Amino acid sequence: MKKPSKQLPKFAGETAERRFWESHDSTAYADWTKAERAVFTQLKPTTRAISLRLPETLLAGLKTAANQRDVPYQSLIKVWLAEKLDESEAR
């Protein structure tokens, strides 16, 4: 990718900068060959509440398993789902 050909303007505020980027392409202003992956360790993933219907016996079993591990049952469900997804993606 080529080097940036334009100098970034000074912005009066966030609103002005937002309007600018809505109508301009960043490739003319940034050298993306020098870009580095950012890691934001303090960010929490966005979560969304869902409704999930489970048989009462399954829910009771989940609550029992969570109680044995001294964790909330919803947290245990999330951990188990994430583990299963990782296993599935590894195949």
C-alpha cells in the first residue's frame, strides 16, 4: 500500500472529525503498512440477553452442576458453550 498523500486536518471536536471520516477514505491519510494490531485488555465483550427454553430437568441438572462448582448456573452455561464452540472450530 502506498504512503499517505494527504495531511490530516485539525478538527474542532469529535463531531467535526466524525463528519470528516463519514465522507473521506482513510487510505489517503494513513500508512496502513505500519499498522499494528491493537489489544484492548480492559474492554469487556458486549453481551446480549437471550431467551432460551430448556426442559426443566436439563435446567435442574445445570443448576446442580453449577452449585457443585460454586458458580452461577448462567456462567457455567456460558463456559460450557464457549468450550464446545472452541472444540467445534478446532475440527
